[in-house]
Amino acid sequence: MSRVDIEAQQASTAGGSTSPLPVHPSAPIPVQGEPIGAAVRTRLGETGIEVFPLMLGGAEFGWNVDLEAGHEILDRYCELGGNALHTADGFAGGRSEHIMGEWLRTRGTRDDMVLAVRVGGHPDNPGTDPVNLVRAVEASLTRLGTDRIDVLYVDATAGVGVMEDTLATAEWLVDTGKARSIGAYGFTAEQLVEARILSSAGYPRFTVIDVPFNVLRRREFDDDLRLVVGAQGIAVTPSHALEHGYLSGRHRTRGDIGRSVRGAQLAGSMNRRGARTLRALDAVGVELGVPTAAVAVGWLLAQRAITAPIVNAYAPDQVEELVQGVGIRLSRTQLAEIARAAA
């Protein structure tokens, strides 16, 4: 059996704690208005929190999506049963948090939604040292208009000073009710091992991790990090689920993109491997009667350890496409075909 066949078999048999989903290709897929979220929830690792297995991200809010459009996107996600939102203090200089916070306030939905926030990337309070970490959380709470963050991702991309100090600060944030649980972003496998060792001395544990991961982008998560996360039972909420939108199938040639930052990001996937992968996703989408973006989401949910991918959308109709990925299950053959194309 080849490597891709073994990989596909492992993915198709991966266990999880997700509530029952429609799994047969002929099962009805929620598209036009029927909420599915009430019956579809998955446990977010050891946090004790139940989430829809697809988190709506706010990376485009305040940048390519204004307040009105952002609220329409959030409305549609909520109508389809979604209950998990993700943003970061570094998204559009905090404007993403403001847009999301205004929606929570005007819709009165704060208690119904799981709010996940990454901090440490805002230029005013960068990094993970205790002072900046506390200030970053306070600033995010103010922009969001709430008194608590359900999943607080600590951003370590700029490095971690003294791990004990970072974890002690996280413990204080949990004890004071400003955060319910602690997640990791940008931490190496070695740092996660160090943090888990310190947890035996009473420090809080990382229970969730956000790491860039999709069918085309696997290096950051595979190998050591995947092994450590699996051994520690950490829930994985991968970002970049559509590789900057390329895996949605909306942009296939360099003529489809502009010269913006987003265009440069998309251009990075426009090669033979990317084209092969899109064709494989297209073929599966035709078989199941779902959009290409939904197949990309379905592939992620078929992978061992993945709990809830983080997806971004520009419009409500894109939310509908993405949510369809929750209602499908890819066969071993389909997973193997996608794996071969992306190899």
C-alpha cells in the first residue's frame, strides 16, 4: 500500500467527538436556510466547550470586508447553525475585533457564541511577555465589547521569553475570568512539550492549537507538531483552511487575480501541484454535488486530530458553500485521489 493510500485510510477511520453528521454522499446538504448547528457540535478538546465544527474567521473584516458586509456574513453563519468565531488583535489593526464585537452587541448573541481570539500580534502590545499579554487581552476585550474570551490563543510567532512567565500570566487571566481556556499559535513542538511539563507543576495547559494547515500546506503541522498535539490531546483548529482562497476554486489563473497582497498569496499556489489538487477537489465535488470549497473543508475534517477548521468569507454565499463541507464525508478512494494530486 502506498503512502497516500495509508494516509487516506487513516484519515477515513479517524475518530472524533463530533455529533452525528449526514455522512452518505446522498444525504441532504444544508444550503438554503435549514440550520444544522443545533444538532452538530464537537467538543473542543479538554476545554469543555461545544462548537460547530467550522469556525468563522474575521481575518478579512476591516480589510476586504466592511462592517455592514461583515455583519451579513456573521448573520448567515449564525442562521446555518454556526456558533464559533475567531479573530485576532492583529487583524486590520483591531478593526476585525470591532466589527465582530458590534455584531455580538447589536444581535445580542454573545452568550450563544464561542469567541476565540488570538493576541500578541498587535503593534501596541506585541509578544507574550506578561505586561503586553495582559494589555493585549484588555484591549481586545474593549474592542470586542465583552468581558471574557472563550479561547485565548497566545501568539508566539515573535518568540517566547520565559515560558513560566507566559503560563503564569495565562493562569491569572483564567482565574480572573477574562479567558476560559488557553490556546497556542506559533509554538513549536518543543515549546508545547515544555509547557506540558510545567503544567504538572500547576501551570495551565494549552488545550487548543491554531496552526496553518490544508491539503496544500502541511509542513507546519506534520511530523513533530502533529505527534505532540496528538499525544497531548490538544484540539486543532487549523487556519488558512482554503490557502488564501485558492482552494475555493474561484481563482485558477494569474489572470483572475490582481496585484494586491491577496493576489500575491494566491499566485503562490498557481503551479502544477495546485492545479492538480484543484482538479481532484473539483471531481469529488461533482460526485457529491457540492462546491470545491466544501470538499476542501471536508478533507480537513477527515484528518486525524482536526476539530474545527477556521474559514474566512467575503460574502454570505461563500459561508453557505463552506458549511456544506460539514455535511459530507469523503470515501477512502476520494481521499486517496486528493492525496495523490497534492503529493
